[in-house]
Amino acid sequence: MTRALTVRGLDCGYGDVPVLHGVDLDLARGEVLCVLGRNGAGKTTLLKAIMGLVRATAGSVRLGEKDLTGLPAHRVPKAGIAYVPQGRRLFAELTVADNIEIGLMARGKGAATRDSVLDLFPVLRERLGQRSGTLSGGEQQMLAMARALCLEPEVLLLDEPTEGLMPSMIGRIRDTVSALRGRGVSTILVEQRVDAVLSVADRVLFVENGRSRGTVGVDELRADPAVVRRYVGVG
């Protein structure tokens, strides 16, 4: 397996409150890895630690051969990791085009990248002059992903991208993640519900109480749904 991202023995927390304890993670090139666990398991903190938004107190994060451990948060996207946080965090008063332009600026990308990203999200081409805050929830999620992809990242981190969306929009988000696999982008997808990711993920990493409990192939989960309960007690 050619690794796009490797996390080893990661500890971190907030102030004096530890959250992650020795977390290990392997993400292959072009792979979709789902991180699954209950609320409060540490899934979002794991993504923030990879991005340098929460300081690791032990362990390492590597993007290919590059050691990102301890890198300032503003340099992690420039290294090649894009992050779409829960809640999207768009510039609501700016237009769709403006939000995309901000994404392009992060790594100095231009019109070719913009066109390539918009090919993934045709609906956004029709909304370029519209204020982002007036988009539907699903369209806002697409814009948040489009802005992140303007980095031309090697790795994309998505935190609960299907939360609160209609089934049709969830299907479009899944289709986009699958299309990114075809472009060689590796994706970490944080979710709470296994049914939301089975159709798109390659493997599932279970996180419980801030610890990585095991990584299982999707075929194994389909064959034995009890694996989910065995690891984290969710179904």
C-alpha cells in the first residue's frame, strides 16, 4: 500500500483535557477511509490534529514522506491537505465565485483548477454570482468541498458532510467523493452512521473514547454488520 497519510501514536487534547490516546491511521493513495464512532469519540479532534489546529502532544503525522507534526496550521493546507469542517464555514456574505477564489489563493492556483473543480459541481457554475448564504444546505456543502479542492490537495478531510442533507444531496456528495478517488485524491470521511458511507468507503476506522480500535474493510462490514457493534456499539 502506497500511503498518502500516516498517523502514529497521536495524543492531543484541549488544555489539560486529553482527547486522543495513541491513535494510528493509514490512508492509501486514492482511498476513501471512513472514521466512525459515537459522538464525543474524538473523530473531529483527529481531523483538527492532522490539520495542526489542535497541537499533538505525542506521535506523528506524515503526508507521504513529509513530516507535518508540529507544523503551523496555516502551512498544512499548503503542504497538500484540505479540510471541510462540520458546519461548512463559508463566507456567507460573499458570492460563490468569491469563495472559490479564496480557495484558489491558498496555493496559488488559477483558472484551470477552477474549471476542473466546477466540473465536479455543475450546479455551482449556475450560482457563481449568488451570495453563498442563500444557497441550500446541500449546495453550501458542495461549495465548501469545491473551495477545499481548489488547493488541488493530495488528501481531503470531510467532517460529517452529509449531516442534515436530503437523500438526493447525500447521493451527490457520495458521487463526488467517488469521482475524487478517480482523480487520485485520498479522502478521510468522518461520519456517525455506517449506512451513510458503506457505498463509497474502502475501509472503516473505528474510534472509541479517543482510541483507534481497528480498521475493517467495507466488504467485511457488509458480510458481518455486528462488527460495528463489536468495535463501538453503534449500528
